[in-house]
Amino acid sequence: MSTTSLPSYASPSFTRIPSYSAEPHDYEQRLAWSSLPRRPVGDFVKQSKGGNVSLRLFAQEDNVSLPVYGCGDAVEGAVTLTKNEGITAVEVKIDGTLRLIEVAEGGTTTHKLCLSKVTLWSKDTDAGPCPSSLRFSLDLPTTFSDGKDTYPLPPTHDVHLSGVPGFDAIVEYGVSATVVKGKASTLLRLGNSTVSTPFIYYPRSRPAIPLPEPMRQSLDTFKFVETPEWQRWEATMNARMSTAKDIHCQLYLPASRVFSITQPVPFHIMFSSSASSLAAYLPYGPTANVLSPSKHFTRIRILRQSTVDVRNAMILGTKTDIWRVDIIGEAEFRHSGDGPDWLAFVGEVRVDEKVKVGGFKAGGLAVKDFIELSMVPPDPPKAPFREMRLVIPIRLVTDPWSMDGLAFTVADTEVSDPPTPTRQQ
């Protein structure tokens, strides 16, 4: 191969490298911006009863009732001592527990979610007296195993179902500091001082994509113009009289089905049938009417199903799960148009502000969320239409979508189709 035709290259000149600035010049523009997460600068302090030992946890918001940590965070702090006479060791421990208790049957399952322990100072290995302040840093794990499967570390959570059968499900975490006095091998460790506090584990997540723009209606057909960002779900409201026509329902939700608990979930819905059937349906519709000015019989709600499986058993081929279903969001409807054979609404479903965590699964505890479209008439035998119910699985996360992507994102492929929940009466 001949090299006579290859071009020559000049050595690079570093004097031609352009200068850079933190802010764009007049002839430049910022294409993306990723801000750093703000780290709290406050301390959470818990003292022992005698005041001789203090547990100080760093990087906390001011005036919090309990310290808060996120996914993979480090629990950082210091143990401070007012007296160091007779101390043989100082230890810090982090533990987490998932407890499932079945009422009446007496079954109980306990899983250790995390257990980290470190000796900050020991008379046997460290020379000199015990320091008055000892710093520590322990990383929280991101997963745990129940011996069969591995799950993401679940958030702090508790749920209760009264009655028989019933259950209690509790996920809790805590950090403690122990000052050992005398012989470390003493069984009861009399005279030891321990200070401890629960903490809230609050892993954050957000959707991988933003909420779509609202749908528009065709000027020709008046139907919603479908796009890949919206998914259609269909149901039928069956007429009781053979002479009447059924009503066809089309509910549109964002296709990802991953929503933040802090943002309302948008929807579009259209009812199609004959003019007479739609007129008969109006008193049972989603907005105020003469039949019931304050109560609506067509509703869209967000349901949360909490399932506990303590025994992991089957009876006659059926799982022995116990569950409860809570209504955690109610829709507001707005009339968006109508015609001789159609009726359309738009609206939003807001999640109850008391809900702080999204869905998760951990051992025998599963928390799942659904959107339910229903029409339940007040007097079914006299109503012109039969009861209708459509249940759609969704995934709730803690934060809204953001361009900076500072929180863990949840892809829409993680939404599964679990069994339809049944509300407890």
C-alpha cells in the first residue's frame, strides 16, 4: 500500500482551544441543565435518658420528627459522650424489619431487611481513653432477600386490616448506639447505655417520561384523535331493556401508566350510544344532575390493594392471601362536548395527600395501585343500565418527571397486569 497520497497532519496547537464559561455568552444557548441535589445541613439529635450519650445524625432537614433516608443513602453521624470512664466499647447498629401478622390464624412472618453493625471504639484494640466524639457512616443496602427472591428495600410503611381474618403489616427501620461498660462478654451488659431512634426510609422514583399533552377531538367525527402517548380502554354499560341500546365507553389514560403521587392523573372519556340511551344515562353520569346533585354514580378512582401472604399456602388450589383495598384518589370530571350519539368528558384524578409511598413488593407484602372506572346505580333493579366496572393497573411513584433526572426513573414496562382487586365492604 502506497503512503505517498496520505495527507500530512499538523501537531495540535493548544493556543487555539476555546475558553469556557459557567454561563452562556450572548451568542450561545443552554441546551440542558442538571442541577445538583440539595443536601440538608441540619442534625437530628437523640439523647439517652441520663444525657450521657447523644446520637447525632447528619444531613437532616431542620425540625424533623424523625430522620429520613433515601435509596442507597449513607447513615452518617456521631456518638458523643459526656463521660468516658469505664467504657470498653462503643457500637452503632442499623436494623430494618418486615413483620406480617395474621389475625385469628396466629401466623407471623418476620424478615430482616438490613442489619449493619460497627464498633467505633474498643478498649481491646484501641489505645488510650475513649474519645468524647466518634463519627460513623453506614450505607443502607438497596435490596434484601427473603431466602427465595430478592426485592428492592421497601419503604417505611404500615397497613392494617381489622376483622377476622385480618392482618398487620409493618416495615420499620432504626439506628442505635450502645456504650458498653465493664466486660463486653457480660450476658446482660448491666450498666450499658443505649440511645436509639426509628428513621424513615423513603426511596424516591419518578416516571421515565412526562405526562402527554391533552388529546384533541376530530372536527369531522368528534372522536378523540388517538396518539401513541395515550392508551384506550373500553367497557360496555349493558342496557336492561332489550329495546334500549348499550352504551360503549372509551377511557383514555397516558400510555405509560406510571404516575407521580404529587401530580393529578389526566384522562379523557367518551360515551357512545343512541340519543335515547344517552338521555336515560344522564342522571347516572359523572357530573351533578337532578337525580343526585351531590352524589355521582359514574366515577373514576385510584384504588390501592395491600396484600399479605403470611403462610404462603394453598387451600383447594387457592392462595391464602388476605387483602384490603383503599380508595386513595377521586376524579373530577369536566364536560368537553356532546352530540346526538356521543358524550365526552375530561378530568383528573388526584392522589390523597396522605399517601407518601408508591407501590412495592417485599416478601409476603405487596402494595399495588389501580384506576377504576365504575357506574353503580343507586337502585340497580330500577336503573336502565347494569353496573359497570373497569379496572386498570398503574404504577405510582414519589416524584414527577423531570429533565434533570436526579431521581431513579421507572420504565413503563414495569407495570404488570395483576388480578382485579375487590374492595372490602
